[in-house]
Amino acid sequence: MKKIAVTGLCTLFLLAGCGDEGEETAKDNNMEQEHAHMNHIDDGGEIPEGLEEAQNPKFEVGSKAVIEADHMGGMKGAEATIVGAFDTTVYAVSYTSTTDGKKVENHKWVIHEELEATDGKGIVGSNVKLNAKHMEGMEGAEAIIESSEDTTVYMIDYVSTTDGTEVKNHKWVTEDELSEVK
């Protein structure tokens, strides 16, 4: 009887361990699917009207930096080349994609110059229309501002650490999402 009880307990622990691993795998798969949904569009580095170049950016145009952000799969840890540095307000927004109808939560980042007010431009919790073209399904989408921050933003080029894809003119990463190349 003791042998059956011990065997039963061991089986339960083994199954419980598999359950946790399955949950982690499911989380990883969901993150990959979410990142796969976010298709970067190279708009040729088009700069929104009214956007001002940063006067004293931490990372100069042409310099290298390490990406600390993971907005998309393959970003974190990649070496970036700084293409542009601008002082503005950045926003994390939630919106529904105009191409496939999927909800995008807390997307980082769009900038002040890429917003068209519908009920309060730049105010957290307000509704805005996105005039950004850097992600598929973003242009023309109705969005809610989740957070905002005045900072220097960077447009960058990098090579994905996951699949080797060259990404040109990625918009945007903030100064605190980059670190010095060692």
C-alpha cells in the first residue's frame, strides 16, 4: 500500500512539474504570437512634421547602442545603429489593428507628432487617432493613451537576434531602453 501511495505522489509531482512547464511554454508562445503580430514597416525613415532633433542626445546619430527593450521579438540584446534622435513626448497606446482587427495592448511607442486628437491629445486615458505608419495596422487606428513621458526617442537600425532579419528605421525606442556598447 505504501508503494502505491509513494508512486501516486511521485506521479502527481511529475505531472505538476509538467503543468508549470506547459504554462511557461504557453506564455512564451503567446509572447511570440504577439510579437509576430507586430510587423514593422520601413517607411524610409520619414520624420513626422514638427518633430525636433534632440540637441544633446545620449546616443549620437551614427553611434552604436545595445537595445534593452523587447517591443518585438529579436530586439533585446541586439546592437543598434542610431539613425535619428528627437526630443518629444512618447506614448504607450492600446488600439485595434486596422488590418486584422486584433487588439494591441500597451504598444510602445508612438510620439506626440503621430497623434490626432479625438478627445484630448496627449492626456492619459484619452482617445486619439494614430497617424503612425511604423507598424502594420497602426495608421488610422483609434487608440487610448495608456501612459506618456517626455524624453529623447531614437529611430534605429538593427539585426534581429532571433532570425537575423535586418530592421531599418525602427520607430521608436527611448533613451532608457538603450545602453552603451561594451
